[in-house]
Amino acid sequence: MDNNIIINREADGEKIIKKLRNGRKNVIFGAGSIGSLFKDVMDRVHIDIDSFLVNDGYKKTNKYKGIRIYELNEFPFNIGECNIIYSVFSNDLEILKDL
């Protein structure tokens, strides 16, 4: 999907920031250490994060860094209308198969 964002070493920061300011809800997929890092970076560039999203069975708490965490089965928004930031290691991309 065009609204999905995978950030890696080659990512163009300006393009990503522009995309995240397109009026859609910004969602970080993954609420672990990389998700925390992305949230901190987004705070520094004044981009709001609406929620964290995790696969079913992976939610350990309802909020992280003051932001609601949803499992896929309870996500209240249309994923196609959100900017999804994948905060996973490249060797963990298989967990995205449910999206």
C-alpha cells in the first residue's frame, strides 16, 4: 500500500516527513524499542502519533509513552486511511504478513 512507510538506512527523511504530514492518522506498527525510538524522533519533528499497532496476542499493556496500543483485531481505524510506520528489524518483516 502506498501509505505504508518502512524506514531503513537509505530512507529519505524529508520525503518521510512530508508523507507523515498528509492529514492521515500516523500509526507505529510495533511497540518495542524501535517503536519507542520512532516515537521520540516523531516528537522532535512535531509529528503526532495517533496509536501503536501490534499483531494479535502481542499487546502487553494498553498504552505506551502515553499513546494507545491496539492489536490488529481491535484496531478502530481503516488501515488504508492511516500512515503505517513499521518499527521492526528487517529480519522480522514476516510478522507483517497479517497486514
